[in-house]
Amino acid sequence: MKKITLLVAALAFVMFNVQAQEDLVSKKGFKILPEAGDYAFGVDFAPFIKTVNLNASNTAPSFDLADGLAIFGKYYTTDDMAYRVKFAFNRNSETRKNYVRDESLLVITPENQIADKGTFSYAQFALSVGFEKRRGQGRLQGYYGADLFFMYNDGNAANQNFSSEYGNEFSSTITNPDHTAYVAPKNGFRTANVDQGAQFGVGARAFVGAEYFIAPKISIGGELGWGVAYAAGFDGEQTDEEWDNVDLKVKSTTVKTGNNSGFVVGSDGASNTFNGWTGLGGNINLIFHF
């Protein structure tokens, strides 16, 4: 057992010295590490736009993971320092179609149907700018730095905006038309529209990370950080409709649904804390330098 331990230690020592002493050029003579004046382009291995979930349920601000993809770029002012920018955008819109009885006909039968359409949507945007300082002599490079970021969130996967297109209309003879109950009404017979309200956020984040150059100017890396952020939420609205038997017309009622604002401090991945708000934390990135 001691011999195995000594052998492993010796191999590790040799590998360390080989990495430290290599001239960091490929067999074809290409430099492996980035240099002053280089640009870099990167993508995350997995969808990661992490945004603040500030809903109208009067709960503390939290974070969730939305489907999306972020891209980022760097510019190296020196061999060991770079400015960086990261951008993420996610837009989702889904129309759900369902058939109900067509009540405009004189004779209503199960075979006579008309379509309802409900559209659910949300949009998320994040932008960050910052700098990083690098250290290391071999293919494995460590780095640290800081980012400032901005976030905009118009709904999210759990709380989406809604618009409707119902097949059966209200009338003096059809006061309770058959319809698809996409969203529960608050003040009326059926829901026409829901606006979740926008949220805006700003923050700052410090980070540390590491990259390993698997080929000349191509690296795989990851980073973790700690930061502070503030998000302000604006009231949402829901509009419901019903038939007014007094005025003999459709009556629409709009009520505010509220929203939340929050201030958070914490490390990436911590529940109900910073959690890599702009997708910069705890990710595995593939980066190309040129």
C-alpha cells in the first residue's frame, strides 16, 4: 500500500512539473493560452437564465431556473486580464387550443364545436458587464473578478401572462357561454387577460473560477460567486368579463394582482439568495478564444 501511495505521489509530482515547464504551444506551434488583444466567445452547457421569481402571492422573493441560453464575450487587455459581457434572453409564447360546444347555432349538438384559444407568454432578459484577473502557469488557469448586472422579467414559467380568444360570445340569449377555463376568474364569469407585471433588478457579484485549456485557445471552465441584488416589482392586472343583465352588454372588470420587491445577499446556489441571478454562477462553460 505504501509503495502504491509513493508511486501515485511521484506521478503527481512529475505531471505537475511537466505542466509547469511546458512552453504551452501545440505540436503545430499554436499558443494555447489567450494573449493581450484576444477576443473570446462562450456558451453555457445548459440552459440557465436564473431570474427573480417575484409573484403576487405575498411570499418572500425567490429564484427559479428558466429555459434559455446565455452567450458571453471577453476582450483581453493583457495576457492575464479581460473585460467581459454576458447576455441572456428568453421568450416563450404558447397558444393552447381547445374545442367547446358552438352555442351560436339554433340546435346545439356535441358534434358542433367551436375553438377557444388561450395564449400564455413570458419574457426574461439579463445583461452583465465586468472584469476578470487570471493566474496560472499551465493549461489550468484560475481567475477572479466582479460583475455588475441588470435584469428584466415579464412573467416567468410559473406565472405567465395570458390573453384569450373565446369562440362563444356573450349575448342576451347566451349569458353564460360555454368556454375553456384557462385561468380562474377573480371578478367575473371568465378571464380575458392577465398581465403579471414587470420586474426590474440590478446587482453586483464577485466570483472565482477556473478554466482548463483542452486545445489551443479552447477551454472548459466553471465559476462560483457571491453577490447582492435588488429587484423592484410593478403591479400586475387581471381582466375578467361577464354579461351585464341590466345594461345588456359585456361587463369587464380589471383588478390589480400586486407584485413583490426584494433585496437579497448570498452565494451562488443558496436557496432564496443570490443564486447566480444572471446565470453567471456555478455554470460549466465552453469558451473559444481568437
